[in-house]
Amino acid sequence: MIFELNEEQLAVREAARDFAQNVLKEGVIERDTHMTYPKDEVRQMGELGFLGMMADPQYGGGGMDTISYVLAMEEISKIDNSCSVIMSVNNSLVCWGLETFGNETQKAKYLSKLTSGEWIGAFCLSEPEAGSDATSQRTTAIDMGDHYLLNGTKNWITNGGTSKAHLVIAQTDAEKGHKGINVLIVETDWDGVAVGAKEDKLGIRSSDTHSIMYNDVKVPKENRIGDDGFGFKFAMKTLNGGRIGIAAQALGIAAGAYELALAYSQERKAFGKPISKHQAIAFKLADMATEIEAARMLVYRAAWMKDRGMDYTAAAAMAKVFASEVAMKHTVEAVQVHGGYGFVKEYHVERLMRDAKITQIYEGTSEIQRMVISRQILKGDTYIPVVAPANAVMQ
Ligand code: CAA
């Protein structure tokens, strides 16, 4: 097994780290406190190529592999998870979904705008009464011949107030269940699209989360992605990749909190020596380092499998459930290592602890990830090794 990153991957990680530490860090507490959308920072992410990393260069993308994408997500998530969720949704749900399943006309019209950050995209699946149970779509897209008539409400939409293009999942034929669901590209300045108030959240506070209302929106037929009835499969397949992005976000949160705890524990003295030299703290650091590294292996492995065209459904779910639980557990520990200082904003760890929680919820809760993994096990997914498969060589 070869665990080394190549030159390009190392350069991407360095660029993302530099951007996070030198640009994002300065105003992150202020933006979080006042729920200020990181407009300037998102523009810079577009200029630096972080918004369409995996897309083909012919559509303005970076043409990079998924490993590079998770490395960038990890570094940016050490500092600013509002920026990294905007980045994740735009890259892995919107650009990847459109590029993989859209037709040439759709890609020519929308993809370059989205990869550059000129437009930001949103992925509109969740509803007030359809979160985990995503097949229970109440939003309807009625076939009117040359267009669909879209009606309904979507909830918890990341980039909801700032996006110019929505990928909307909606039910066309209820009798067909999930096979009667479509996905439509909706431009937000079309008649009938309304944006609800910005949510006041526990974490990722400066990201832009809204409910969206569609009221008799006319969506041209050519804006349907894939064949009639492909919408639910589109959502599931796209979310498999999205979960790798959120797993990388969770990894970054855990690693960022660990870096802060390690540095603080070496400076802070108690009972005549740095607290890192006390076993109570040293063992916390050891557990953090070990479990974060295990999460990192799962995240990189899922990305590696995706890059090789393997079935990464279970790998992505495993990476997300494990990394998000490591993030939650060790951000709490990082606050504990900081003592009272950890409880105040200036030391950054309390924000990471608040941000960690959402990684166990969005793009499929931990419970849904376990459902996905167990279903894959029971259907005999060959990439869940009982003994390591012969092709599981990492190089
Ligand atoms: N990959 C590929 N296909 C999948 C899939 C996956 N992960 N999960 C399900 N499918 C397919 C199934 O194979 C099935 O296809 P067939 O009928 O052809 O066999 C079809 O989809 C329906 O699947 P199920 O019968 O398993 O449906 P279900 O209702 O029992 O369960 C679920 C589906 C897995 C629970 C699904 O509803 C789910 O993943 N729910 C979570 C939704 C979610 O992740 N929401 C996140 C919102 S987006 C967001 O958070 C973005 C943001 O802003 C940050």
C-alpha cells in the first residue's frame, strides 16, 4: 500500500491551507457571530478554483481528482465551515451532478458559471416533511407538455439566498413512487421562486440556509436532468459523492480542533509543567490523533474508490458516519483541553464544536448512513471486505 500524495495533491493542500489560515481565519469569528455571508471569501474561492475543482476544464473546472478535493475541504474546514459547506454543495452536489448526468446543452449553459463561482448552486431535496425519508416528496412538477409546473416548499437549503441555480427534486407522478420523481434546473430569478428567512443556526452560522417556495414556476422541459423519473436516483447518486465532501469537512473540523488543542496544551502550564505533559491531557491528544487518522483513512479511501470508478456507496457512508462522530467527540475534548478558554469565541474551538454537529445531520444523518451501510452489506457489496479484496491496492 502506498499512502503518499502526489505533487499536485500536495500543492492543492498547501494552497487551501494558505487560503484558510491567511484569508479565512481573520474574520471568521465576526462572520459567525453576526451570521454574515462570506461574500468576498466565496468570490476568492471561485478565483482560486475551489468551487469547481473536479469539473472538466472545458467547463471551467479544475479537472482534479476527488482526493485533491477532500484535501482542500479538510484544510478549509479547519477554519471556516460556512465556507466549506458552500464549497461542498457547489462542487459535489451541484457541479458534479450536472456534469455527470446533465446533457451538453445544460452543461454549456450552466456549468461554467457554477465552476467559476459567477453563480452559486443549491441542491433542493429536503422538505418540511421529507428529510431522511427523501422519497416522500410533496413538491410537485406537473408535466404540462413543453414545461413542468413546479409547486412546493424546500427546507434547509444551503446557498438558498445566494444561489442563482437550484437543482430541484420534485414528484411528477406519485403513483410511480420514487420512479416518478424528476430533477429540474431552476433559475432563481424566474417568476414564482421565493426565498424564506435566513435560518439562525447553532453552527455554520454565516452560511446561507433558507427555505425556498416554488409557486407555479414554469420550468422548461429541457431543464430536466436525465430521463423522466430519474430524479430520485440522481439525488442518491449525487449524495454518495456529497457525503465524501461532508466527511472531509468533518475530518477538517476534528483535525482543526486537534491542532488547536495540541498547540494550547504545549503552552499552557499547570502544576509546574505544560499540561501536555500531564497524562490526563496527553492521553486525550493520543486518542484524538489516532481516531482522526482512522477517519482520514476512511475519507481518502472513499475518494480514491470514487476516482477509480468503484462502487463507493458504502465507503462514502462509512467515511461520513465515522468522521462526523470523531468530529463531534474530539471537538468536545478540544474544548476540555482549553478549559475555560475553550468556552470563549476567541480560541476557535467552541465554534468548531458547534459546527461539528451538523456533519452528523446533513447529507444524510448518521442513522441514514448506517442504513445505507447495512443495506450494502446485506446485498453483498463486494467492496465491503470480509477479507480484503484482491483489487484493494492503494496506489
Ligand atoms: N446510491 C444509489 N442508489 C440508491 C442509494 C444510494 N446511496 N440509496 C437508494 N438508492 C436507490 C435504490 O437502489 C432504489 O433503486 P431501485 O428502486 O432501482 O432498486 C431507490 O434508490 C430507492 O431506494 P430505497 O428503496 O432504498 O428507498 P428508501 O425510501 O427505503 O430509502 C434512503 C432511501 C436511503 C433512506 C434515502 O431516502 C436517503 O438517502 N435519505 C437521506 C436523504 C439525505 O441524505 N438528505 C440530504 C439532503 S441534501 C443536503 O443536506 C445538502 C445540504 O444542503 C448540505
